[in-house]
Amino acid sequence: MIGRIKPGRKVNLSIRTKEPEYKLGTRAVDRYGRSWRYMHGVNK
């Protein structure tokens, strides 16, 4: 269910953790400035 990341930024989802490999703690954001955790409702 984590295939909704918009194209435009290199986001390599690791197969094991299903998390963007480029993320740095909770500071990782997509090109729109929203964190992937916010996008996927992890820290709502």
C-alpha cells in the first residue's frame, strides 16, 4: 500500500522495511515538502 509516492524525487523503497532509503529520521520529505510519514499516516 506504499506505492503512492509521486514521481519526481528518487525515493528508493527498501524491500524489507518499505521505507524510503533516503529518509533521515523523521526529516524525510517529498518534493512537496511533506514528510513520507505524514503522507502515509504514520505520525497522524
